[in-house]
Amino acid sequence: MVFGEHAVLYGRAAIVGAVGLRVRVNARPLAQRRLVVRSPLGAFEGRLFDSFPPPPEHRFAVLAARHAANQIPDGVELNIESDFSPAMGLGSSAAVTVAILAALQIVAGRSPDPVALLDEARRLVRQAQGGVGSGADVAASVYGGLCLYRMSDACPERLPRLPPLTVVYAGYKTPTPEVIRRVEAWRKNNPAFYESLFDDSERITTAAAEGFRQSSWAAIGSLMNKAQLVLERLGVSDHTLTAIVTALRSLPGILGAKISGSGLGDCVIGLGATAVYRGPGHLLAVRLTDEGVRWG
């Protein structure tokens, strides 16, 4: 997430980018109606049409496979590999959901359709997260690049000119659904205040989208700093995240910095590139990519 965290859940715009780290799914048909999942999180095996809840660590994979079960003749084994730890966030749950749906469509003899993938995958991700989630990370996984996105979009707008980003992982992550629930509870107690913050986020995000269209990097950096103030007022920037933001802004070549994602842990992004960072957390080797889901 580059702009629009939390506000996107309330009808406002967000900007989300696809990172050049991939989740890979190999789908192998089985003779029986069985589902086998093998991933860095461990293994799962059961009947394809079981209705009982899957283990938490496999809920996205199992829900995606069950959703697509009527498309395949028998069972399936899913072997999942990832370039990064799911503990770091970065949209791994959305990526694995998109990849499994695409893989099972290929097993069924069809080419994946991006519009249908976005629609199906974001519904499944919300289901796995207890009914919450914007689907912005799903849009990035499907389409790649930098996307201007709203929850009502059938297809996001691709923005030009991918920026260089410096990404710092805080070393811990509060689950996104939990942070979303906290913000919603705070909003209910003070709706006018929070709606004004979401309106501020909308203005910042739409201005940033125009900045990307014009390659106005200094303006985008300034807008990042303004977006961070909104997130702080929302209550999702803890002491460590604020310290990372401050450390990044002090570095030459960084034009602005803010939380990326739901907050209370996870990552901070800085606009620009730096090889030296000595603040809290640790640098991640992350770049944006034009590629979304692919197969072959």
C-alpha cells in the first residue's frame, strides 16, 4: 500500500503497488477428490468438499481451492513456494489466493480472466479475514504495477512510472483484520472526526495519483508525509513505526516516508532509494514490478 490505508475501506481511493517478490503455485491433479496443500507454513490434507474450517495457517489456500473445486474433475495437490515470509505481510495472502485460483483455472483448461480473478479473489480474502479487507492487495496481485483503486472498481486504473521505494520491516505485525476492527471501533465513537480523516486521505491519494502521472517525485514525497500524519491521527502508528519514519526522512535521497499497510507493525516505505539505514527494524529488498499474475 502506497496511499489510502483504512480510508479505502470507507469508499475512498487507494494506491497500491505490486512488489517484485512472488508466490508460486504448482497445481497437480489427483485421482481422488482430495486436497493436498504443501507450503512454507506446513502441509494440509483433507477432502476437497469438507465444510469444516481449515487450519488458520492454510485458510486462504483451502478456501480458494474449495471455491474452485467444481471446476476440476477430481482432486488437486497444491505446492506453494514464496520469495518472502508471510509474517512480513506484503500481500502474501492475496497473492496466494490469486495464484491458486489462476492455477486451478488452468488445470480446468481455461485461461484466467483478470476481471473475474479480482472479483473472486477479493471475495475470498474478505471471507478468510472475517468479512473485512479492501481487496487492494488482490488488485496489485492480479494486475501488477501501480494501481489507483477503489473497492467498487471492477478494474483499477494502472498508473505510470513505478517509483523507487525503500522498505523497512518493523520486525512484527498486528493482523490486518484486528487493526481494521480497532479503527472501526474508534470511528464509531467519533464518526465525524474519522470521516474527515478519510476525506483528507482521499484528497492526498488523488493528488498523489496525478503526481505519478506527471512524475512529480518531490510532490509525491510531500504527500507521503501528509498521509503519515493522517495515519498517526487514525491511531495506527506506534512508537517503532514513527521512529522508522523519522529515520528514513533523515536520509539523503528519501523524499518522504509513511506506514505501508494497516499499521501497528509491518512495514514503512520511503520514496527514493538508499543503501544505508541504521534505524529500527531492517531493510527489505523490495522493488515494484509491472507484472501481476502470470502462468506458463
